[in-house]
Amino acid sequence: MTTAPGIWQPHDSAPAESQEVRVPTGLGVTLEVSAAAEPAWTVTELADGVVEVEITPDRPAVVRVAWRVPCVDVTAFWAADGGEHRGLPPFWRKPRTAALEKNAPVGCLVGAGDVAVCTYAVGEVVRPVRTRTGVVEETGDFGFWAEHDAAPAAGLVLRLDLSRRPFATTLADVAAWWRLRAEPVPDVPRLARMPAYSTWYAMQQHVDTAGVERQAGPAAGLGCEMIIVDDGWHSDDRGRGYGYVGEWEPSAAAFPDISRHVARVRDEGLAYLLWYALPFVGRHTALWDRVQPYTLTYKEHMNAVIVDPRYPYVRELLAGHLSRAVQEWGMDGLKIDFIDQFAVDDPPAPGPEADCETVNEGVRRLLALLPRECLVELRQPYVSPGLWPHATMIRASDCPLSPAHNRQRTVDLRLIAGPLAVHADMLMWHPSESPEQVAAQLVNVLFAVPQISVDLTAQTPEQTETLRFWLAFFREHADVLQHGDFQPARPDLGYPQVTASAGDQVITARYAPLPVEAPATGTLWVANADACTDVLLRVRTPGTAQATVFDCQGRTVSSGPVSLSPGLHPVTVPTGGLLRLDR
């Protein structure tokens, strides 16, 4: 392994009189450091194959660190903002930016066998970090660089992991490293990890008191513990735009007495969360003229402006709206949408009333004003660990009726969400959908918190029993599913199999016909979301076991002892069904 062949690309703007030094890491990789100041560095070994490198300039300057590794036996590149693409990008693509409002400064080059060839992360999680990663065509290497503004008291800190451990393990260690470096994060309450009901796909903007209350009892009866009321509560407009957001008064027609309504829903046993599009003030609000001096940009297609959190006036205005929901109306939590919209290109210079220079810092100060001791949902792509102190859960970005995308997005979140509960995008289906495919959707998000978003009063008995069975499984096994050792397989193929284990319990979800490893002892659960019902168990330790197969509604299909010899053993598990194997 050698240093990067050149850390500048034609569309980069190199700082004048930059100084370049080479920093050996002790891992067979030499870092190439560039800064318009004299850089000093320290290298600290954190574990075998893992180091932390801190680079500090002798005066404020942009610091860039670059390195490369041979692109040998490589299958995928994992990034926090990678979406569904897990291929290898070219090194010449434009840099990406991570900041508090969007993305996270982390990446992993994955090799055959799901090992991490190189996992990196940057310690800065509030201010912008620019990164470039990709295949260097001239050499066949995979190149990396990361840069941000640094100073003698706060340099660029890089975590570099070449241990070749499972990629999921190295990313979990990144999350733990970030948490050690961050301000204290409150414990996430159990409630945040329990199934939820959401109004969005079921009702869109057509929410009102009667409609929400009609879903509350059935949702609680099926095992949901919270209800999330989305867009539409604040206005009589149903145009799917944002021209009427920003004042956050309940619609007098739809929610004439919101406090009494919230109390009735809570009496059903559900916590109540309310949606806010935090950065927007719409053209058709009384606030429109008042906020014009305090805006970052106008979003014509949204019919709204993005307000500028660098101004105390803006922060107090927004925080006041959200605090009122909790303190006056009795809300248990807030669904905060569109934080990534604060990340505008070339924001205007702050005016004299602003009290901070950067939008990142303004967002941080805004979030610090939000109510404490309540549930707060965030969403991809704002996944920075800098947001952890201000949230309890984070949801996959919108992917209606797309189980594969929901699976990949929730697994991606699980890998770096640290202490936060990971929620799936809301689950919806056509009224005529089969119970097997309803179950398959639930299994696709088995390692996250499901949010159900269909009319529960219009489900068939078979659909209802499928929901009841799988939501009970989520609840009963939440500790293993959400806190166990988490090992998703084959990111290059969209995670066709995922396993979580704790103690003597192993839970594997199967999304493609891949063999499932059978443990030597304990209980194995196999949830089958694939159309192929021939589940192959890979047995390494001979013995007998008790095998019980359930269909998608939890009805027993077969039960009895099985003899297991080393090799592959087929077991028929219906689509949407479940195998329990006790050894």
C-alpha cells in the first residue's frame, strides 16, 4: 500500500501555498496531508488494525487527508448517503459534503465475505466535512480523502480501520467512537422501540379528529404504542404543498379542540406525536412578510421559504411552536421533518441580528431549544451523530410499497444510528394484497420499528391476523432484534439476509434463497420473506432439534423433532412465515 497518487482533481480548488506531509499510520497505509498551514499530527492505536489520527494546523486552515488501498477482492462501497447504490464510484466524481443537517462523514470499502477492507470516519459531526472516495483509474486502487476547516485547538480527527473484521462490526465501532466524543445522549425510552401507527399513507393530508380516533383503538389492540399524525393537521389546504405551513395552528375544522382529542387518543393507550416541517414558512401564511429578512432561500416548487436559524428570532419562533404542542396540547413527541433543507448551497451572509456565522451552528442551537423529555423522530438523510442528543428515533426515507428499499434503508440506519431507535418508512399495501405479502413487508423491516399506515378498520380478517402475529413478534423479541449483535449480509446485493443474536437466541430474516446458519445450541428463528419456501439450514454440529413452522398469521403448519447431520437441510417455510428451531 502506498500514498495517494494525487489528492487534487481538475475541478478542485487547491489552497494557495499548501504544505504537504506524509503521515505513517502503522497499518501499511501512509496518509498524505495537505494544509495551507504547518500541520502537526498524532497517531493513536485504538485496537488491532484501528488507529485514530489527529492533524492540527498551526493556524486556522483547511486540512485535507488522503490515502488509498489496493482495490482487490472488493464487492461494494458503503456510505451513509449511498441510497440503493453500492457499486464502486470513480475517484474523480465531485466531493460530497456531510454536516449536521445532512449525511454523516463515514464510509466503508467492503470485500468478499463481508469484511471491511477499509472503514473510515471523521470526528467532526456538526460543521461541513467534504469527502471524495472512489476507484483511481490510473492505478486500480481505491482512493479516499476528507477535509474540513481546522484550527490548533480543533484539528481534523480521522478514524481508520483496516482490521478486516465484518463490515457491520467496524461501523458499529464507528458509532461507539462518535458517542464517546459527543455530548451526553439521553437514554432512548422503550416506547420509541415499539410498533407505531402513522397517518401519512393511510390518510395523506385528510386527517381530522374523527379519522385519527377511529384508528387509535384498533392500532392499540394490534400492539402499536404510539400514533404519529402527519401533514394536514395545521390547515384546511389539501394541495400537498407547503404554502400554508409555518404558523402551526390546528385546523379549526379538523381539530377544533386538539387538547381533548389528544387526551382521548392517549386514553386508548397510545402516545401521540405531531408532524412539523421545521424549516418552512409558506407563502400563504401571516408570517410570510415577517420572515423575509430571515430566510436562506425560496423553494418555488414548495411555495415556501427556508428560514435562517442563525437568527435568534427564527429559533425562538420555531422552538416556540414545537414547545406549545408538548406543553399546552399534551403531545408525547414530535415528528421533525426536512432538517436537510437547511443545507442550502451558498447561504447568504448573516445579517447584524444573527448570532452565529454558520447555518450548522444555527441548526444546533435551534435543536437545543426544543422540548426535552419527549419523543423526537428524525429521518434520512439527516443522519449525523451530532443530532443524537436531540432525538430518540430516526426513520427511513420515504419508499412507499417498496420492501427492498425499506429493508436497505433501515439496515443502513441500524449500522450507524448509535443509540437511536431506527424506524421503517410507513408500511402500506393495496386493500386486496395477500396476507403473505403483508407479512413479507413486515419481515423486510424486522430489525427496525414498524410504522403501520393503512386503514385498520378496512383490513380483511387475514390481514388483521397477520399484523397481530408479526407485531407481537416485534414486541416480544425487541431486545434481540434491536439490541443484539447485528450482522447483515452482502450489502452489494441489498442485504438478502440479516441476522441478530443475543444469548441463546438467533433471529435471521431471509429475503433470498441463501442458506441459513443453524447454531449448535439455543433457539433459531427464521423469518421468510422470499417467494422460495425451501429454507436451507446449514448444519455444522450434528444433533436433534424441535422444529415448528408457522404461517404468516401465526398458525402452526408443522411441528416435530428433526435429526440434523452436518450439511444442508431443507425445511419448508411459507412466504411470510416463521421457523422456530430449538436445539
